[in-house]
Amino acid sequence: LHAVNLDGTLHMMQAFGQVAKEMSKPASIVNLSSIAGIMGSANRVAYVSTKHAVAGITRAMALEEGRNGLRVNAVAPGVIRTPMTDFMFTTQGGEDAIRAVHPIGRAGFPEEVAAAILFLASDAASFITGAILPAGPKLSQSPFIKVSQSPTFVVTKGREQAIPSRMARGWPSLMLVRINRSIFPRYSRRFT
């Protein structure tokens, strides 16, 4: 997983960055992260770590290469209807839960992610670099995870527990998540 999601992305960025530098023309890289790469997701540590890393190397290379005319951004899709996510739609209540929480009332399609990528690669985004563009519902609306809304509380086993203020200070975006077991009991039980 790390070899494909992280190492492959990094090596391609480095190779393209070198070519773009030699061409001396403005260029753009658009990586593929995930909503999980922005907020995390329970029971998916390896995947989440690779997608967080993709977001990090996207921002780092944007800072390093911006003056050379290279813009570096990423798209972070939410639930996209693909063969890999079919289980979310075939699990009882899964599709209804997706409809209920998404402002548009449905999951995304690969073509919509492609449109976000095309936008970031285009001249219409010529002043955007280092951005991670979410393509899907806000994570706090996701039917698959529950998020604590307060940076000083953590959701564990359905209860909020206080974090000492000295730990919360400086972490304004701290939100810890857990899997919503009522929607996917088969998958969450496997990891407990």
C-alpha cells in the first residue's frame, strides 16, 4: 500500500518536477489523496497514513517548487461509486445513509473527481498551489464515521471524554473519529 500510494506518488512528482524545471514553463501536478487523508478513518491505519502523506508531500513540493512555476495540488475524494466501494451501497442502509448526509443526496462518480483534477490542472487554477480539494461531503456529515465537534473532546465508545486543555492548546483542528458500527457492523466487528 505504501509502495503504491506514497512511494509511487513521490517518485512521479520528483520525475515530473525535474522535467517541468527543464522545460522552463509553468506546469501542474495534481495528486490523489482522500477525505481519509484529511481527517482520518478508524480501522484503516495503513491507507490513512498513505493519504495523509500524499497531502503532506503535496504541500511540501508546492512550497519547494512554486517559484519554479510548478503548482502542486491534490484532490481528496469522499465516497465515490466504484467497484471498490460497492459494499457501502449493498450493505443494508448504506445507500440511504449516504443520501441522508450528503448535501447533494448521493455519492460521487469518478467523472466528478476527474473534473476536480482537470480544474486544478487548468489555467483556471493558475494561482492555486498546495491545496487539498475535498471532493465529497464534509467528514462530519459522513455516515461511516462519527466526529467530535469540539477540539477538546474525543469520542470513544460513544462517549465524549475531555482532553486536558494543555494537550488541546495548539490543536484547533483536533478531531478523533470512530467507525459507525450501526451501519457497517460486519466490517467494524472484524477489527475489534
